[in-house]
Amino acid sequence: MSQIDKHLKKEFEDWEKIQQKELGKLISAKRHLYVNIGAYLLISVIEGILSSISGSQTLKADAFNNLSGIISTVLLIIGIHIASDIDDDDIAGIPLPKISLRKTGNDQRIQFTRWRYETIFTLVTGIIMIVIASSVIIDGIKALLNPSERIVPQPIALLGAAIASIIMVLIWIYNKRAGLRLKNAALTASAKDSLSDALTSIGTLFSIGGALLFDVAWLDGAASIVVGIYIFYSGLCIFTDSSLNLADYFNPKAEKQFREYIEKIDDIKEVDELKAHYNGNLVTLDVVVIVDGTMSVLESYRLGEKIESLMLKNFGIIDTDVSFIPDSASDENEHKNRIRRNRNRFRS
């Protein structure tokens, strides 16, 4: 086996390890989201029944809010399923080119495309949160402006709000820890969603308690507006982050850090261009570097491998594509040296 074949085999094996590690995280994230669905379903049923008994509109609205959490969680699971499905021969129903399958069996670029589906469905989750928040805010304003819509619910409504608050706080902690451990955008988005739902339930608990204790019906609408604004903000953050990732935006400060690090590597004269990309939760990098014009192909190849290895080790960048530009000054010097050598040879 030739050296290049050995190297390509090693690169493919390294990519397989990275892919399997990321797929393991996606599968684990999907399991966490199934727990979320069970929790949302339980809360929705409890709040739905108790809101009917107590006549609490706030508790009913919170039940619908948690029911919408099921929809957004299902969307995230679909996105993760597409991202983790590496054994099929299509992406979202679109057949893959046969040549790609014959070459590698599961092409790296195709998998990068699959992982972007997780970001797409995370973006949809943000949109759903914004829509829900808008509805909560509008209903709260209506309740404040229309005294006839203000009610003081039965005390049993407190039980439903308390159960929902406790469960949602536990789910938020569960999702937040898993999102940080797995570095998964879907779980991070779900954690923000569950925190918003927990605050909604807590706000519902306090508004019902305040209405019962002080006989202040307007507190219900005021609390829902505050909670609605927070949900709107969280959904907007998720939507913004996801849309920027899909638009191929990357933090300029991070790109500057990458550039400065590469420029310190031996034999690199300057970084001409650099662009980082998100593929799901993974980062890839395209970089164009200026090197000595007399550098051989083998030397530039080894330098490219060194850069890729260092970026993976120090920044977790799974794939770095390096292009080379010869330094024009070194080309001119080499040309002058060649002329001088020819002159000396002619004189001798």
C-alpha cells in the first residue's frame, strides 16, 4: 500500500471516529428529548383537567403552552433523526448521487449537510416560541383592558400550577446539563424552551396565588405579559443564532483567534483568507495561507496536515481545508538566483 493510500485510510478512520462520536451525542440528545415529551404531556393533561375544574383561564393557557412544547420537541427530534441517519441513500427523501456512495459509502460533505437539518429544526422551535409568546402577551393585554375577562380561579388551580412548576424546573436542569455535556444545539434550545415554560408555570402559580390571596384579578394578566416577554426574548435568541448559523455566519472574534494561531505556525508567512463554518454542532474551516514559493508539494502537503491536526487538537475543528499561495517575493528571489547560477555556469 502506498504512503498516500495509508494516509487516506487513516484520514477516513479518523473521520469515522469523529462521526461516531457525534452520532452518539445525537442519539443521547434524542433520548433526552423523549423524556421532555413525556413531561410535557403529563403537565398538559394535569393542567387541562384542573383548569376545567377551577375555571382558571391562566392555567388553561399554560396547559396549551406546554402542549406546544410537545410540538417543538417533536420537531427537534425529527431534525436530530435526519442528522443521525447515515445509513440511508437519501437526504430528506432526495436520492444521493451514486458516485458519492461508490466512493466512500458515506461521504463527509453529505453528513455535514445532514447535520444542518438539526439547526433548521432548532430555528423552527425558536419561531414557535415567538408565536406562543406573542399570543400570551396579547391575551395578557386583553385581560388588563377588559375587566369582564378577569377572574379569580378556584384554589385547586394552585395545585396544577405548582406541579407544572416543579416538573418544568427539573426538566430545565435536566436539559441544561445534558446540553452542556453533549454540546448539542437542540438540547440547548430545548433547555431555553423548558426554562421559559417553567417561568410561565411559576408566573401562573404566583398570579393565581395573588388573585386568591388579595382578590386581585388583574394580576393574572400582568404576570402573563412579563412571562410572555421573556419567552419572546428566548425564542428570538434561538431564532437569531440558528439563522446566523444557516447563513454561514461565524463569530469574527473566533475567526481572528484562528487566524492569529495559524500565522504563528512555522513556514506560514501570512493567512490570506479564513472562513469558519457551522455544520450542525461541528465547526469546519477553510483557510488560504501564503508560504515560501520554493516550498515543494510534499512540504506543503505536510504543512497542511500539521495545520489540520493542530486546529483539531486546540480548537476542536474537525476538518480544516488548507490552500496555498506562493510568496511573490520568494519567487522573485528564486528567479534572480536562477539567473545568477546560469551566468556563473556560462562563465565557467
